Amino acid sequence: MAEKALDTLEKGLSTEQRPLPTDEEEDKVLDDDQVDWDGPDDVANPMNWPTGKKARQLVLMAFNTFITPLASSMFAPGVGDVMRDFQSTDQMLASFMVSVFVLGYAFGPFIIAPLSEMYGRVPLYHACNVLFLIFTIACAVAQSLPQLIVFRLLAGMAGVCPLTIGSGTVADMVPKEKRAGIMAVWALGPIMGPVIGPVAGGFLAQEEGWRWVFWVIAIATGVMTIACMISYRESYAPVLLERKAARLRKETGNPNLRSVFDRGQMTAKLFWFTLARPMKLLFLSPIVFILALFAAVTYGYLYLMFTTLTPIFESTYGFSPGVAGLAYLGFGIGSVLGLVASGAAANHIAITHTARGCFKPESRLPPMLVGCWFIPIGLFWYGWSAQAHTHWIVPIIGTGVFAIGLMTVFMAANTYLIDSYLRYAASVTAASTAIRSLIGAVLPLAGPAMYASLDLGWGNSLLAFIALAMCACPLLFWKYGERIRTHPRFQINL
């Protein structure tokens, strides 16, 4: 057993699942009572699963990750009908009904990610899918505004699960040379869901009423939940090796056998220690905090722009509510372009750097060094063209330029953080998702007042100037990231 563990470490194959041991841990790694994979080709290791098995799980996960962000904005075009049905004219409350779903995204990750690193990914996927289905149905039958707001919040808390641990699932199964491309497919959900939602929701709310928006989401969620229950398999290495150790203890009668990941902590202590991990990463690691904040501000801009898009195209260009939803396609097309470009560039860089033996997490940053500049360009473009009442295609192109930068930043930040904290991919994604969702929920509430004071031109210019300042982040980490990441001062006991 010791020889197998040592051989795996020397070949660098176990480092896809955990960091290399320190000198003090070396003796523990070579302990005969520790259970590891049966060599580098062990078929039980998710890295060695057949391509078809990986593809099935990843495709379902991508669909899972698409459905819940879809629900975040699909409801937006029907908000006016909701306010009329419940006889309210409070515009702040109307905006909050949309963003409260994303507020749920800010709280859920701090529970979901640690639990997934204790009990595995699959139980969390299944439990959260069922809860999301229940709360979505509750939204469809809500009889008052407070009920609808509470159920939207709870649906968001459950629906954030695939966004929180999806990247961890990718890291469980996909080597670093291919990880950026697969992450690009997974990232389509969080970006394309909010974009496609208003397009479909506008026509559906106009023809069938706002309640049918929730019924359609519930039907899709029900189908997805059944498919996931049939097809999902556990992929988290520490949980799989713990199960293997338990089986071997029973078969051999040796009670001392334990997983190589076993820290020997009591369950209660381990639970609280694990529960604190996303918070520790967010507030004790400058890499996590600054990059997560950059991605969060960009994501908040997306939802802030959503607050102006429909009114602009209805009042300025005379679009119907359904047709106005098509204006969101600019974001969608730009996101796909950014996805393809950044994914292809990141994979090429990873393959090249790996072949040279110089791959490190900072190898994920070059696409962001270029793509981040599209964010302020797109904001200037969209704001001033909309204020000048140019042809309707011009502001839509501006939103597309913005979306290219958004996708590039989102992709590079996620893969960089995951490669920096590979074993704790779910927790670091939870930290990033939480701050991103909090800003995405709160920032749009300031939109109406800001645009009323500054108008679209200077309002979006203010956002663009902030984005310009934040473009220094990838430059900072490209030059100093490795030094910061490995500095003893920022080493966190995880």
C-alpha cells in the first residue's frame, strides 16, 4: 500500500485530487494502514472513468447549472403583472422580488459546499434539486407578495447548489489540461440562464401569466431531478476513499485502516471546521477575496443592466414586452463568443505550460488580462448609445461587448481559484459565489436611483470607471500571484 501511495505521488497523479504532502506528513502518507487508489490506472478514481460516464454526468450537471440561474431572471418580465395582481406600486419591492432569488445564492453556498466536502457531491445535488422543485411550486401558488418573496429566497438558497459544487465536480474528473474547456461549458449556465430567462419569460408571462413561469421551471426541474437521480455518481475522492477504507476494514478486520485524507478529527469538530472553510478562504486569502470581488462586481453589473434594458426598449424603441426580451440576446451572443475564445485560449496555455513543466495556477490568467478591458468598453458603448437613442442594434452590440469581458473574467477567475485550492474546489467556489450573489442581489436596487440622477450615459460611465480600476487585478496576480499565494502569512489551515 505504501509503495502504491509513493508511486502515485511521484508521478504527480494524486495531486489532481489533493496537494502534495509536507515533510511532516510524509511518514503518514507512507503508512501501511492508509488507503489510496490502487495505482495510477485505478478505474474507481473519477479521473480514470470512461469518457461516456464523465460526459453523461457533466452534461446533466451543465443542464442542472442552467435551470436555477434561468429562474433568477425568467420571472423579471412578469413583475409588473405580479404588482398589479397584488395591488402594489412599490418599485423597490418590485426590484427586490427579482433580486431576492440571487440573495439566496449568497447564503446557500456556506452550507452546501462544506457539506459536499464531508458527505460527497451527489447527496447535496439530489437534496437541493428536490427542495428547489418544492419552493418553485410554492412560488407558483403564492397568495401574497411576502409569500412570494420568501419562497423565492428559499428557492435561491437551494438552487445555488450546482453553481457551488459544479466546479468541484469538474475538478474531480477532468485533468488540468482539459479543465478550462469543460469549465467553459459549465459556466454557460450561470451566464446564459439569466440571459435566456427574460427572453422566454417575456413571451410566457405575456401570453399565459406570471404563474406559468414558475410552473414551466418546476416541470423542467422535475425532469432534471429524475435524470440526475438515475445518472449521477459520486466523484469526490476523499468520500470515495473513505468508503473504500470502510469496506476494507470490514473485509480485512483491520480497524486501523483509514483514507489518506482522514485527519483523525471527531465528527462534530470536523463539521464545524469544514463549515468555516469558505469563510476562511474568503476573508483570509487575498487571492480569493480580490478575484471573487472582481467577478462579483462584474456579475452585479449584469443584473444592474437588466433593470434598464426592458424599459429602454419598450419606451424608446416601442418594443412589446415579449419582443423587448429579445434585447437580452446581445448578452447571450457575447457570452458565447467570450466562452469559446477564453476556453480555447486557456486550454492551449494549459497544454503548452504543462508540456514545458511550468504550469501553475497563474497560467489561467492571460485570457483575463485581455478580456477584462471589454467590460468598461461595453459599458461606455451601451450607456451612451442608449442615451443618444441610436438604432436599437447599437446598444445591443454594446451589451455583447460587455458580455465577452464578463465571460472571460468569470472563466479565468473560477479556474484560477480552483487550481489554487484544488482539493477544496467546492469551498473556494462557494466563497466566490456568495460574494458574487450578494452584490448581484443588492447592486440592482441602486439602479433606478443612479440612472435617475446620472442618466444612462454617465450612470454606465461611472460603472465603467470602476471596472477600469479593477482591471489592475489580473495584472497584479499575473506578476505577484504566486508570491502571494505561497507566502507563509497567507497559508490557511483548511
